[in-house]
Amino acid sequence: MWGNARKRKATRTRVVTLIGQHTQIMGDIRFSEGLLIEGTVKGNVFAENDGRSMLSLSESGTIEGEVSVPYVWLNGVVVGDVHSSEHVELSSKARVTGNVYYSLIEMAIGAEVNGKLVHTPQPEGAPLALSHVDPLEVPD
């Protein structure tokens, strides 16, 4: 029962754009909502300023450019800086060559950052994002 609340929160931003495994994009990408990259992007990846957008980079995905997205989940390769105003998750196959600017970060064993990890605090009054389910939280 309580575990379902976490799953619902994680799926609020749905993937509306997919860059397939055998696809290569040359140029910048601007998106809103959810973007899943399984191929290669040679350019910058920016989310529109809605505060809810999410980038997912699969194990086969590569980005050669700067990333600026509120919610970032990486399991592939990024050659460039990563800027996240909310949450960054680096899975075990993530490889970042560049600096990672984050408010909240999760990093699995095996993830690699060849650059600086730079904490950028959330503005005062902003709600804290928690990576676990509060046992007292009522599911919505």
C-alpha cells in the first residue's frame, strides 16, 4: 500500500519523447515533460523552465554537450556539465566527464564523475525532496 505512493510520484512526469538506440541527433534539444535518450545526442539538452521535466539517459545513450534539466537520471555517458535544480540520480553505469551541479544527488556504486560535484542549495521556502517514502505520508 505505502510502496504504491512512491511509484505514483515517480511516474508523474511521463516520457513523451524518445530518441532510439540507433538514432543520432546533431544539435541542441529543448523539451518539456519527459525525454528518454537511448541513442546519441551531439548538442546541448535543455528542459523548458517548468520545474518538472525529467531526462532519462539509458545505458546505451550518450550526450556530448551540456545538460540543464530539473530531474536527471543517468545510466549512460555525458561529456559536458550537468545542471539539475532538483534531483540527479547516477546509476551504476553512469559516466560523466564534466561537472555535476545538483540540489539533491543519488549515486550508485560504479557511477563515475570525472569533474566536480557542486551542491547548489534550493531557494529558501522550497520543499525538500526526499528520496524515501515517509511512513506517515498519506498516499494521494
